[in-house]
Amino acid sequence: MEQIKVLAFDTGGTVLDWHAGLTAAMAAWGASHGVERDWHALANEHRRRSLRRMTGSIDPAFNIDDVHRDVLDELFDENGLGGSAEERRAIAGRWHQLDAWPDFAAALRRLRRHRICVSFTILRLSLIVDVSRRNGIDWDAVIPCEMLRVYKPHPDAYRRAAAFLAVEPHEILMLACHNFDLDAARGVGYRTAFVRRPDEWGPAGPPDPVPNPATDIVVDGFAELSEHFGA
């Protein structure tokens, strides 16, 4: 790991607990309207559909906030949930108010003493600013795919991120809790680290829990990751 200059963190699920935040927002809305549903399942379907629409996009005319709102409208309509446009926007907007996983912020502070640490994400810059301020997260930089104009896991996203950082791909360690991001990063020369997030998808468990054997590092959490860099 001595050649690694940059740690690039996938952020939506690896750093942020989207499932708990989105489930809580839906459940609170349901309680206020006397509506009961499997909010865990709806939150997971929201995430699945949003990822399918956003990942791999090239110069799209929309961003992840647009997708989150559109998908929420679809799910509420399909399930006969009703809700005003303002209420639906508020639920989708919960993405800007998510909590980070408890082990992240302190580990990041230690890791930044040794390496450049960046958020490399399909989420919007404004969203990362909001959640970072909320959780006391200090990045060296935020590289949202909306500014690259190409979205992970398209190979050009990883190439452009490396060019922006003025480093070679092999000098970047991509960190994520799912293989599709790591596999794509590895394909353009990045080193990779799989961070287990067993609670990312709530009670259902993650759909992709087993790291690709080609992954350089596999850790159970960020404290363990920091030990790899003497932090």
C-alpha cells in the first residue's frame, strides 16, 4: 500500500446509512397518515431503482436528486400511498440529512494524516456538502460524478477522477461495500478495498456481501482500515 496516494470513498452506502434514514422518513410519514407498509422493502426498492437509472449514465440531463424524487413518486403511486407533492419531496430530500456509519468520521480524521481522502460518488455535490457538515466529515475533496459528466461504473469516471487528482490510477485505493464499483475501478488500474457494511440494506441484508477475491483489502470496518495505513 506504500504507492497509494489517494483513498477514494464510495459514499452512498459505504459511508452513509441510507436505509435507516429513508425507512425512518417513510415510516414517519405513514404514522402521520395512519398508513402501514413494509417500509424496509420500499426503501430498498427505492435504492435499487435509483441505482439502475443513475449508474453508467453519460452526460445525463438529470441528477441523483431528480432520480430520487421520480422513483419515490413511482413507488408511492404503485402502492396507492397518496401523499402530497411537498410530502414526497420531503421524504426524497431525507438523502440530504443522512447519518454516517458510526465508525467513519473518526477513522477518516486519522486516515487524512497519512493519505489524501476524497468522496468519489454518484451523489450530488450539494448532498455531500449537507451530510458532511451534519456528520462532522472533513474531506480533502469531493468528486461527484455529476461534475465528471459520466457516472460510475463507467470506466471514464474513474479515469477522469484520477486525472483531476493528478495521480495515476494505481495510486488510488477505491473503497466500497459492493463489488460493481470496485470491479470497475480495478479495471482501469485502481487498487481496491471492500468494506463490509452488513446493515446497509436493513433486515434483508446486502445483495452483494461477498468480496471479489481480486480485491486487495477486505475489512469489517473503518477502524480496521485505518490500521492498514498506520493511522
